[in-house]
Amino acid sequence: MLGVSIESPAEEDAQKVRGDSASKKWPKLYHRFQWVEQLFERLADEVTVGASIFVSYWIYRTLHLGQNVEYPLRSLGVTAFIVATLYMILLDREGAYRTGNSLLRVKETESILRVAMQVFLFTIPVTFFAHLQVSRWIFVLSLLVAPVMEIFQKQLTLAALRKLRSTGFGVKRVVIYGAGPSGRRVFSALVRSPKLGLQPVAIVDDDISHKGQQVFNYSYRRDQKLDVMHAAIDVELLTRLRCEFLILATENLAPERIDEMSTAAREAGARLGYLSTGSLPGDLLTEFADLDGMMLKVVGKPERHWSYEAAKRPYDLVFAGIVILFGLPALLVVSLMVALDSPGPIFFRQTRVGLRGKPFRMFKVRTMHTHAPKYGFSPKGSEDPRITRVGRILRRTSLDELPQLINVLRGEMSLVGPRPEMPFIVEQYTEMQKQRLAVRPGITGLWQLSADRSELIHENIQYDLYYISNRSFFMDCAILIHTLLFAMRGV
């Protein structure tokens, strides 16, 4: 979530404006709804993880693993309860039950994978020393089964909560002031976090340049949007929109402007939220920390985790080698399809800029006609005439990226990281955009998962900055899982 400070109008002022006691009761009811939802989420995790033990036992019996012992349901039930409770405690420690969701929900998947490993490392020695009457094969299988079931359960829970919110249950109407990047970030954070119960109903901006624009959320698909209203924030507008929460999503607002809009929100009976202000050096990353309700803006270069850096390269080599070995038949089929579809070479080589600005030759399966310029902005849609018929299929399934596994073996790329760009684009980078060059480029990443992959990479820098700040072994695994499950499509 963004760092948004919240200011609440006085209770008596809100009651005078609204003329009822709803505003007085709302905070108590709102927190009650949140408590019930969090309780349901914890119970759902308990049931899902517990069920994964029984599924793992079924796989154990079906595949005749180990001694293939038939265990009583009582022993399995006790084991499932212990493992599920441990999962829930560790997920809570990871912050999984907070109201806000991370960008594209990748952080949530990362937490699930990390907790699965922690539970596995804890239960294996316990079963050895405690002489539990359950095969260790069941715990090994649950290391794979539990995360998969948890990921899908989280998706179903989120869909159900969104459906509930769409009926207006536990929802507070939000007006966002500011149609720029910060406004879009706030809009996206709210729509992807239905647990907050904050529903954006309008994006308002008095800058004429934003008139007629549409603001989309950061997501796998552009499924939610709002038209920008060209207007000034005043009591009449907020009352007409039935605004209950006004968020000022524009940095560096003049103090007098903040005072004016704060007064308008107070008179309309709405709470006020605003972003931390102040300009930041372009070479620094910005994060937000919540300290007992006080939001701090934290700037600085991301920490380097040497254990992660040391493990990333061997992980890339092993995974890339396995995919190349098993993916060779698919690559041969793809090569034949390209050769029969249009004249020209099967593979396409292009200079890209990698780690610390070093150029390298990147490999792809050719998806465009040979008369297309070798260096130019990528197509924004599959209808682009430069793309061949087979190329449309390859881009949608991302099979055109398979040869980049060679770049991974050569150390020029990683499996996960910011997408490498062409030299003529990098030459125009701002200081903030140059941060992308601080890590090894990747085949897939957060930007590649999003609907914004149809737009220019460097104009959607927030995805790469988020990854650079939060990258870890489990986040890389989470991104790879999301790539396989949710994002096998392209332009």
C-alpha cells in the first residue's frame, strides 16, 4: 500500500453535516466487518492447509511411496491441525492478514512459499525426534501441495470478497484527487485490496491536461478504470459524489491547497488522506513505513542480500538447463512453424542493455516480418501489421522468449528481473529509470505480468522499482508461478 496519512473530521462536525448517527457508528461497524473478514480468512487458511495434508496422504498412497502405510484418520487429523495452525501463525507473522495487497499479489504468493518452506524445515526434525506416526513423505508432498491449494484458495476468497463489496457491503466511497502516476497507484491499491472496504468512485483533477483521460489499475488485465473528472475539490462536488473519504494523491501540494480541500472534506463529513510530500533524489527508492499509525516516507538504496545474490545464479543455471532440456521438442515445433509461416531467419538477435549498462545480444524466436525495422518500439497490440500470423500465437503464449534461456546460461540475463531495453531507449533514461540497470535483466518480471506490458517499459517504472526493493528467492519463485498460472499471454 501507499503511504497515506489519514485525518478524521471531528465527530460533531460530521454529525452536523449529515444529520444522522451513521457517521458515528461507521468506524465501529467498519472495524467489525474487518475483524469478521480476517477471521474468515484465517479459517479458510486453516481448512485449506489441513486439507492439503489429506491430499498429500492420498498422493502418497496412490503413488505407493515409501512404506505406503495406511494411517488412521485421527493421526492425520491431528497432524493436519498442527501443520495448519503453524501455517496460520507464520502467515500472520509475514503480514498476510493485513488489509492491503501488494502489486499483482506477488508478495502474497511469496509469503506462502516462504512459510511452506519454514513449516517443512520445522516439521521434519520434529517428526524424527517425536516419533510421530506419519510418513515424512506426506510432509514432503505437502511442501508442494499446500502452496498450490493456498494460492487458488486466496484467488477464490478474493473473488468472493469483491463480489460482496460490489453489493455495497462494508464499503466506503472514495474520491481521489490527482490523475497522475500517484493517483493511479492509489486507485490500483484500493481496487486490488477489497479488504480495505474503500471503493474509488471518482478521480478528480483540475489540471486541464488530464481532461478526458481514463485511469486504469495495475493488474493482469485492464478490467477496472475510472474516467477523470475535470473539476475543483469543493463541498458541493464531494456532497454530490457522496464522498466519505477524500485522498489527495498529488505530491508537493501547496499547504494552502491542502487546507482548502481539508476544509471541504470536513464540511462534507468526509475523512481526508494525503500522500507524504517532498521531492526526492532521482537515484533513491522510496518506501513507506507504518509506525503505530504514523506514516514515514523512507528513502535509500535497496539493501543487498548476499545469500540471495549467491543463490540466484546457480538457481538460474539449473532451472534454465532443465527447461531447455525438456523444452527442446517445443522449440523444434515452433521453429518449423516460423519457417513455414513467413520467409526469413527463425531466430532474431538484437542488442539490449543489461546489468550496469553493459550491452549484449539477446535471442528470440522471430515474430515479425523481416521488413520491420530491427530497432523500434515494440508492438502495443497483436493487430500490429509487423507481427506474423505465427508471431501472434508465440507472443500470446510467450514461447518466443524460449531462446533467452541461452542468455541466462551465458550470465547476461536472469529468469526474473526487469526487461532489458534497446540502447536508443536507455540513452534517454531519467535518473529514476536508470535504477533498472542495477540488477540483471530477466525473461519475466512484474511488468511482464501486468496489463501495462502493452505500454512502454520505462514509462511504467513502478513495477521494476517494486521488484528491486523487494526481490528475494521466494519472490522470484512467486513471479514464475504467476507467469505460468496467470500471465501466459502477450501482444
